[in-house]
Amino acid sequence: MQADASRPHPSRRSLAGLDWFTFFLADVQTGFGPFVAVYLTAAHWTQEDVGLILSVAGIINLVGRVPGGAIVDAARSERDAAMAAVVCVGLSALLLAAWPMFAAVLLATILNAAAGCVLTPAIAAISLGLVGHAAVGPRLGRNARFASLGTGVAAASMGVVGYFFSSRGVFVITALLLFPTLIALAQIRAAEVDPVRAHAGVVPAEGSDRSILQLLLYRPLLAFAAANALFQLANAAMLPLMGSILTMRSANWATVLIAACIIVPQLVVALISPWVGRRADSWGRRPLLLLGFGALPLRCLLFAYASDPVLVVFEQILDGLSAAVLGVLVPLIISDIAQETGRFNFAQGVVGTAVGIGAALSTSFAGYISDQYSNRVAFLDLAAIATCGVFFVLIIMPETRSR
């Protein structure tokens, strides 16, 4: 059965529900990441301990992405799987706010990271199931726009709360945002999320292990996974490390500055993501991928030599460029690669595992280099890794757009 044998016509209610689900989910997820680094640094954690907690999240991403994709493939409803994961994120935020001790923070980190392993493939599967492969590029661009707007609004709100109240309030807000997120998700009509389209072409049949093996050995998937690992190895530690630097320089303003560092790239993402979705169809995937990868080494160098707080905020424009490109292209390229295999969510898990490897190594590596040498050396090392990623895409990554 073909994925797009008949053009899907999802209702406005379902499409609007997906819009607002991505918006509020981004709100919920904004509370983690850089804000965690600020929160723990303010609680007198060492950079090595902060890096350890962030690396635990990366390790969960490493081991959980393929099972997360398998859960979405096996679930009767992608929407229900997403709903359960959102509840876990809310609970982890409450745990983090209530007990900032190592054991509680570790448990909250594991719970949140595990939920993320399900949410990422679930959102992409819901999108693909609603609109089909032919229209998924613009749909992913729309997802990225609403997610970036949600992240920007949440970062601004959390920055204000962190400055006027405490960084703990950030996680209370995160927990409260659970409710509008679930309401928006409920607006997506489950009957309109076609399982054939959501699995990229065919429903996995009994004895389909051969398709899994073929997919695992497929060169474009392996190349794309490796490219994403290199990107995250350079990228994941950037903002948490800078957040810790800003906290040590000005503890009172750190949360506000981190909020600004999140808002600026999200504005860029909101502006250009739909353009990326359209150009991915007309230009192809590879030129845009090079653009997104190429912005990272430049950002690393700027962080190394221009760490004034105001400059750091403006330097985050480059982060927005990379985020817009990868936010649209990662699920789109995976959809290209997995087309007609019925293993879209599994393929997302494979790439997500590579992302987890890069992210897990990045935070510990950068934290160690920062403690042992200097912050500048850490950023220069990350710049070298990012440059390797650019050359990898240029030389090895093929074009995946259907001609």
C-alpha cells in the first residue's frame, strides 16, 4: 500500500491541535537544558557534576531513542503515546523543583529524557500521518515555527520568574504548562492520523526483520546518523557551558541572559522555518543541511573570543539558523530514507541514538576541558569538531530528495 495513494485532508481542528501542541510542548521542554545548568550552578554544583547530570540525559537519549521509536511504532495511537510522555515531563519538572538533591535531580533527568525519546518520533509520526509524505516538508516547517514561538514565550516567562523570584520557579511553570499541552493534544483527532502514512508507507508485517536490517545497513541513513552525532558533539554543550559562565559572572542576571539566548534563536526559527520547508522541496536537502552545519563552527569561535553577555545573545542568531534547518530537515530526511519501509519511527530512533551519543559525550567532554584548561579551549575544541561535521556532510552525505 502506498503512503500517499490518496491525498489526505485532515480537519482544521486536528491541524490547529498539532500547531498548539508543538507550541505548548516547546514551553514544557524549555524548562530543561540551559535552565537546569543555571539552577544547579546556583545551588553550588561543580561544572563536572552539572556536566554529569546533562550527560545522563544524553545517555538516556543514546539508549532510549530506538526503543522510543519502537514504542511509537507499536502503540495503538501515536497521540496516546505522546500524552503519556508529556505527563512524565511534567512530573519530572515537579521533582526537580521540589528536591534539588543529586538523587532527585538524577531521577527527574532520566524521566524527562526518556519521555523525550517518545515525544520526538511521536510528533513526526503524527505530522506524517496527518498530511502524508508529499506535504510533510511545509508541515514540519510549521511545526518548527510554533515550537520556536513556544520556546521563546516560555524562555521569556521563565527568565522573568528566575530573575524576580528564583530559578526553582522555572520548573513550577514547566509543570503547570502540562495542562494546556494535553488539551491541545486532545484536539488532534486520532482517526485522522493514518497508521500507514505515520509509519512511512507500509504497516510493518510479521517477519519484517529483514527491512530493519536493510535499513540499518542503508548508507544514507548511516551517513545522516553520523553527521548528526558530529553536530551534537559540538553543539550540545555550547549553551549550558555559556550558561555556567554567565552565572559565575553575574548570578542575578544569569537566568535573564539565558532566556535571551533562547529567545533570539527561536525568533530566527519562527521566521525562517517555513522558508526552509519550502526550499527543501525546490533546492533539495543537502544545500540547506550544509547551511545549518556551517553556522555551528562560526558560533563556537564567537563564543570562544566574544563572551560579553550582550554579544553572546546576538551570536545566538547562528544557533537559530542551525535550529531552523535541522528542525525541519532531520525528520524530513529520515522520511525520505525510510519511505515505503514502514519503519519511519525506527529510523528516527537510529538517528536519535546517534544524536544521543554526540550530546552525551559533548557535555562531559566540554565540562572536563573547561575545568582542566579554560572555557576558551573548550569552545575551540567544539569548533574543530563542528568543522569536521561540515566536511562530513559535504563529502559523504548524499541528496535524499526524490527526483
